[in-house]
Amino acid sequence: MRRYFDALALSSAGLAAQATINDAAGINRKTADAYERLLVNLMILDLVPPWLPSRLARLVKSPKRYVVDPSLMATALRVDGAAVLRDGDLLGRLLETMVVAQLRPELTLSPARPRLHHLRQADGRHAVDLLVEMGGDRLVALEVKATAAPGPDDA
């Protein structure tokens, strides 16, 4: 279980293939599925489903996995603040994990009952980190970036 959680922590806020996570943990698919269900039921792992309007068939269909607390993620990865700041990819994943951790209770308590999704083309060329479905045709796109001055290239 520990190796599986460590592999999940490393891929938090990403779209690592289930087989990649299983291989990193040294477990089979059946065991991984049981671990994932347990972690979701214990509210340690959050699965954000893809947004899949029927007319866009070329989108990634797997969920993004988020460790529910970025401090749990950092502890599992055995990194401190200095290590996070040296690794831009890790910083981005921790930041996105923190954003989801802050959004989840807000979405749960909202009378509109918005739903959280992600959006990514299968070829990886275009993506939206988080998509909040507000109901009807209303969507809010969120792009999480770890920079003080985001520019057009960050979108």
C-alpha cells in the first residue's frame, strides 16, 4: 500500500496511466483497483473525471488523481520546501493539488452543486487543468500556474 500511495503522490494532478502507477508500486491491476477504492473511500484520494461532451471524441477519458492534501503528497515524496522549489514540475503538481483541496469543500457546499472535471486532448496538445461545470451550459476553466507573471505561453 505504501509503494502504491507513493506512486500516486508522484502522479498527483497528472494523468499517469494506471499501468505506470501499478508498475511503480510493483502490484497488479486487481490490487491497485482495491487500493484506489480504499483511498477514495477514506477520502485520501480524489478522482476528477474528464469532461466528455459527446461531440469531442478525441479527449482523454481517464480521471486525474489528486492526493487530497498537498502536505500528505510532500510527506509521501519525502521532499521539503527547498526540494519543491528546485523542481518546477513537482511545484506545479503540488500547487494544483492544493487548488483542488481548496475547491472541493467550496463546490460541495455550493447550492449550485458544481462538478469538477479536467479536459485534455488525447494527443496532449491542448488541456485545461480544471473545468467547473456550473450547470446548464455554464463552465469555468481554471489553469493553475506557479508563476508570479503568467503570460500567453502559460495557457
